Amino acid sequence: MSEGEAMAPVGSQLSTAQVEGTSSSSNEDISPTQLRMNSLVQQLTDCEAAARKTDVPEEAVELISRVVDAASAILEYRASLPAAEAQTIMPDDKVRRCCQIVCDAANEVDKLGLSTITKLDKKTKKAAGMVDKLYSYSQADRQELLILNVENHHTAAIKWWEKKAWRSERQRSACAATASLSSGTPVMREAERCALRLRAGSVLSVRIWLVRERIGLARAKIELRASRFEPDLKELLVGRNGVVQLMASAAQEALRALSLAKGIMDDGKTLNAHDCAVVEKIMERLSDFGLALHEVHTKLSHTYPDAGLPLKLFERIVDDAWITAHDAMHLLNLQSPPSAIMAPQAQAGAAMPARAGAAIPADTAGTAAVSEGTTARRKGKSKHKSAARAGTSAAGQPSTPVAANAGTVPAAKVLARSDQVASTQVRAQEVAASSSGAGSTIGGAALSMEVLTERLKRLDELLQFDLAGQQSVVSQVRQMKPEEAGKVVDDVAQYLRAQAIEMQTCLAGLQGRNVRLLLTSTQLPKVHERTDQLKGLLNMVLGQANALNEGKAGITTDCMKTYAFPAQKYLEHLCNADELMPPEAPVALRGEPGKLFEMKLQPKMLVNGAMPSPMWVHIHTSRPVMARNLEGLADSEFTACHVKSNEQRGYNREREEADARSGREKVIIHRGKLTPAFCKSLLTSGLGRQPRHSRAELPSAQAA
């Protein structure tokens, strides 16, 4: 079939007269909206006419691609209009016809380009094989020429996959436009939802291949020049656990998983549990890989900035990995019931919220795991929340930690990031609500200056993220109740992970040729500088989140050592964790034999190396005994046992009564109750140790 034959039916499906919706013969009677729509339809007609005139495959690919863009622009413009006006200017049946134009034209380009990528793949493998043979002959010039040849083939393949990914996204966007229409029979609407799921699966598949091809170029740049690197760098790059192995395993595992999920590219029906699990695994694996390579890129940039490494290419691979992970999440979201994934037509023309719109790349349709709406809904009820709000997430915006109350988390969840790399679980209905809140253009829309402006605005907001404020919150938890401290650490860590996802998504939305085309020559370096700043901030945020995860136990233990109101449960934890020095032998406060004894408990060093203040155990007995005989008493002979902080060691009832008589502010004396059995366990563990404080250091005998 020639290109003219392929495109002939398309041109007759949509015409200016069909879209205008009016019989007026004068442009003066047509609204500006109608004029704009007429202009877009005319552009489509011109593109179709040009495509019909050529029989040269290479030219046809370019011309039919313009048809895809022109038809997509019509759908995008309609989606930007208020619902009532959109329906008047372009009824639902015309939307469906325009969607068909996008899909048919993109499919035709794919058919024409299939032989191209097959040839490129063969040439790349052949050139790489020739390089391997030449290594034994030391022909450096010839080697370099062939290395460049391999890289050029990879670069050409990348461009092919980029264009295919763009067309697949246009198809997904078009299907999202029809799937959100309220008209049509149930059978028709179900078919449209199937088409959307099928296109979303196609986008995921193409993007995985794009990641694989970009990784292939990076491997070629590294492996074919590995002999020129110094030993340490060579080991880091091509060693057993080096960068090449990291990239190769990620590409292989993603492609292998894709081959297992047969339903993704089948008929668009809802995926079964097995296929959903595979897609979720792809999402996790690519998220993990993106973070790991991001960390490697940061290390190489600082340690080997002038080694000739493909650092920019690493950045692109990281962005592609994160975007593809978002595409996998989008596909999972589409498996929900229709009401959960489709925004009402009334919302189709609503303006995207600045925060959400900037965080979600429209042209990649990556559904951000955390949106403003999600963050706002996740409100805990604990008293410590006010402390965790001390920082700010962006200029003028409160930084509310995103931890959900444990009792409110439903069973159905979507894993947005893996547990190894700042994982956070997003409630399924919140993901759907986030998608709806961003408008019905979840499938992605062509990038416009308005969308880009919002993304740049969000970039500036994210650069104002107060990481120091969150660190200050954590530094304050050491004065909190240990249980509350653990919750605050969890909240801050989860909030940091959520912010990291927003930053990743924002960075992904500022990549690509279309972004660069919309920016002026003066804007480009400024935007590049700000994105570099955000990448640095992202690295610090992820590092802090990981540090909190790893250090939570130590922070909680430190709180138990320094808490002003010690209790038996904290002492038991410290004993079990071997965080207490062996207790000193008890000392009689009124001479021996006596009925009141004191024992010093010294916690071990804090995480920061400081030595905490000791705690003091006071034991009251029913009869006078010697200190060395305390552990042999029956439980009934212990009339009272309690623990005090070092600050309240000398406080007693006389102090309370004196404060009351003088009118001074009353000091509440805390006496943490201890059981006789626990006291005897302390006595036994400290047996044989002599007290390091003399009787002269002891407070009055009434201190207990």
C-alpha cells in the first residue's frame, strides 16, 4: 500500500465545515475560538494533502508524523476549552474521528519505520564485532573510527525510538480524550477504555526499549574505551559491580519482565493479577535503577569530572528510567474501575492546578506519585505533627509530612517507589484522585508555553524546599517522648521521599527536545543551572531520607537515654539493647542497715558521641537491710522502687511542700515506677561493682 493510499481516507474524516458548527459565511460572525479551531483543522488538512503526494518512505514518515502532530493539536486545544464551549465547537463524534486520525497515522509511520530500526540494530552489532577483532592488532586509529561508527548507529536508533515514543504518547493522549467522553453506548465506552489501556501499554513498552537503547550507547562509550581509563575508574565502570553491570542488568530485567506480561500488548482488557504484579515490578526496578545511577552520576561528576565520561548521557538515562516508571504507574492506574480513572467531562477543560500540573509531565504522561492533593489529605492526628510542620516545602507553602495515620490506610495500595530507594505507598484512590485533579489529559498533551511556564514555576518552588527545616525537626525529637520521636522521624522521612518524587517528576518534565525548542537562548542556560541545582537538592533529600531510615533506631534509643521522665519500659529496652553500663552497687542513703537505697544507672554514649546524664534508681524496703543483701529480698519486702532523672535526683516531698509555702512554681516530681523483679535484675547485673560516687556526693537522705 502506498502512502497516498494509506492517507486518503484520513483526509475525508475531518473537515473545517464539520468542526465549525455554524453555517455563517463571514468570519466576522465566528468566535475567536472557532477561528482558532478552523485554523488547526486547516493545518491538518494541509498535512494530509502533503502526505498523500509522496511515495518515498523516508519522506512519508516525516510527513505523516506531521499529521499526528496536527491532529493532536486539535485535541489539545479542545481539551483547553470550557466543557460547554468544547462540546459546541467540536462534538464528541468529531473527537473520536480526530483520535482515529492520530492512531491510524501513527500506526502507518510505525510500519514504514520498522525496517529502519531492524537495519540499525544489525549494523550496530556488526560494527561492535569488528571493534572486538581489531583489539588484537593495536590499530588505534581504526579502532576509534569503528567505535564512533558503533556510537553513531546507537544514536540513530535512539532517535528512532524517541520518535516512536512521541507518537505512542500522542496515541495514548488521543485515546484518553475519547475515553473521558460522556457520550456513546456502554459497549463503545468500554472499547475506548480498552484502547486507552492498550496505548498506555504500548508507551511503556516503547519507553523500555528506549531506555535499553540509551544504555546500549552508554555501554559502548564505556566498554570500547575501557582500556584507556585508570585502574580505579575502570573498576568502578566495568568491574563486577560497576556501572556497566548496573545498566545491563536493569535493561535485561525490564525487558524480561515486559515479555512476561502478555496482557500489556494484547487486547487492552484489564490486566490480570500476574500482569499487574509484573508491571509493578517493572516500576520498582526502574525506580531503583534510576536512583542508583543518579547516585553514581553524582559521584563520578565530583570525582572524575574530566575523564571523558558520558555524564550527560547518564542524566538522560536516569530521567528515562523515572519517566518509564511513571508510565508503568499510569498503566496500573488504568486497571481501576472506570469511575476511578476517568475525570468527568466537566473537568476536561479545567485548568490544571499549578502544583500538580508542574509536577506531572504532560508530554510523557507520567503520573506523579505524590500530588498536592495527596499531600493535603495525608494528615496524622498525633500531637507531634505541629513540630513536623516547622519546615516549608516551597516558598509560602507549609511542609506537611505525608505519613497517613496507621488506622486509616486501606488494604488496596499502589507501590510508587521501591523500599530500597525512598519507598512510599500511595493509596489507590488517591492516585486516581490525583490523576483526575490534574484534568482529563492524563494521557498527556502536547507541550505548550503555558504548561512549560507552570513547570518552571514549580521548579522554582521546589528549589525553595527547606531541607534544613526538616533537619531541625529531627534534631528536636531527642527531647520528645521516645514513641513520639519515632513517629516524627517516620513522618519526616516519608515527607522527604514524597518531595524527592516531586523533584524527580519535575526534572523529567523539563527534559526533551520540545522543552528546548520553547526556551530562548538566554533562558536555556538559566533553566539548565536551576535543574542542576534541583538535582543536587534531590540528592541531598534522598540522602537525608535514607539516613533517617537507617538511624531511626539510634534516635529512638537516644531519646530513651535523655528523656526527662524515665520509665521501666525504656530501661528494659536499653538493657536488652546493651545500651546501659553495668549498674553500680546500691548505696544506703541513711546508713546501713537501712530502708532507702540509691543505685546509679549510666546509659552509654549517644549517637553523636556525647555522654548522657545518669539516671537514679531508689529502692525502699519494709525493714532495714544491708545493701549487699537487697537482691535476696522477697518481692513483698520492696515497698517502693522508682527511677528519676539526674535533674530531679534531689527533689523530694519536702521540696514540693517548700515550693507550695513560698508560692514558687510547683515542680512536678517524676518517679518512674519499677517492679521489684526488675530492680532485682538490675542488682544482679551490677553485682560486684563498687559505687563511683562517695557519700559526700549523695543528696539528702530524703531525696527519694
